[in-house]
Amino acid sequence: MRALADRAVFPPEEVTAVKAVACELPHSEGVPLSRFSRTELHRLVIERALTEASASTIWRWLHDDALRPWQQRSWVFPRDPDFHQKAARVLDLYEGRWEGKLLHPGEFVISADEKTQLQALQRKHPTLPPGPGRPMLVEHEYERHGTLAYLAALDIGRRGKASRKPRLFGRCEERVGIEPFGRLVGQVMSEEPYASAPRVFWIVDNGSSHAGRASIERLEGTWENLRLIHLPYHASWLNQIEIYFSILQRKALTPKNFDSLDALAERIIGFQDHWQQVAEPFDWNFTRRHLDQLIARLAEREPQLGLAA
């Protein structure tokens, strides 16, 4: 009987009813689950006599519309009342524009942030390299040797006719704060071509090291050609340095096995130098147009978000 059901042609209304259940949160259907698996969804629609299709058939129906109720993804609704304006100007800078005008070839865009609480963890037994039929083996237990912070600034470079490789600057500090971030800024701004550039735009989030009007006055007062540009709140995903941080974490810091903070710092700066040799500008393709579409979609889900646009 099940094989016959798999080969049957089911009415569109039946298929639609199953997809409708899949697009609901389980608790709204009276099921004590946080999300549906394929098996649980199949059991529910069978119990409710919505269909006699098999689990594999239901999976094919969901696959046709790219429905995956067993997956989840975290996200944050914009909470900054000026989200659209702040995000748009950052996206303009990534495309080489500011206030409707093209940037001068001698102007630069820097993306900067801190990666905090990096732990020097030493495994209690040596890590074993991979071998035939098995991956690298990493001891579960470890000893702690403290934490440090990594501050980095990425000159994002440019593609196209004005192509320019990105440049990466970074430093390890005991902790983050106004003074450590100021040292990072000085490390960049005291070098050419930044020292004599007409303008150097620094894109930062709203971390305490560089937050608010006070940080603008402090840094722009120290470096007359610096322009500090804050991202919207909860929008670090718009900061290109976060892409590099994810590469660093994946390529150089996982798994961790460092017998001292010095060894951890050496790995971080060593990878920074290594990456710089092969770096190309990130293929950033989220533009103002995509931002407008995102805001429109969010406004449909929560009408009051229309104020952010």
C-alpha cells in the first residue's frame, strides 16, 4: 500500500495543506516541538489525515519549494531608527562613493574591529596529524594560559579599473579599549599612503572602544583626514573585517593548541602576514538595492520597521 501511495498523483490541495503545516511553528499546531523533522512532520499530517503520502514523497514536495522546517538561522530585526541611512552610506563606500560622488583614487576605506577573549588553550596530549582513513586527532582536555584581544584594520582595496589589493593591519593587546584601538588607528594612519591621503574612511561598529560622538571627535581631532563611520546597531555583518575574522578563526585558530599567549599572538600575526600575500578584495555584492529589498521584506513581517527605512 505504501509503494502505491508513493507512485500516486496527489491532489494539489493535499500537497498545499502539507506545505502549510510545514510553514507553521510546531507549537502553533499543538505539537511540543521547537521545529519539525521530516519524520515528525510526516507523522503529524498522517495523524490528521491530510495525506497518505510517504515521508520521502513529502520531502520531495518540500524540496520543490526549498522548504526546510528542520533548519534554523539566527537573525536580528533592525533596532536602529537610522538603520537604512547608516547602512546605505557604508554600502556606498564599499562601491567607492560618498554622498553621491565617486571617491578620489587616493582616498581609502578601512574596515576595523576587535576580536576579543581569544584563549590560549594547551591540549593535555599532543595533537596527532591525520592518517589513512582518519582525521586529525585533538585531545579534548586542555589547560588555560589566559586570553588576549586581536585588533585589526582592513583596507578593503578595490576591484575594476582602479583595482588595488587589500592591506591588513593588526595587533594583539591584553584587552580592548579606547587606548588599544587608538594604537591601531595610529599604526595605520602614520603610514603612507594613509598619512597624506585626502580622506581615510574608517568603518566601525558601536563597541565601547569607538562608540558615539566622543569617538568621532577624538579620532578625527587627532587625524584630520580620518572620517569615522559608524555602522547601525546590531549590524556587524556589514563590516568586511568580520569576514577576515571568520577566515582567521577557521584557518588558524581551530583547533586551538597554544602553550602561551605569546604562541597564540605569533600564530595570529603570522597568519595575518600569510593571508596578506594572497589576499584579494572580497567580492562584496550586497548593495543599496539589496538593502532596500531587505527593509521592504522586514516591513512586511513587522510593519513598524517601516520607520527604519
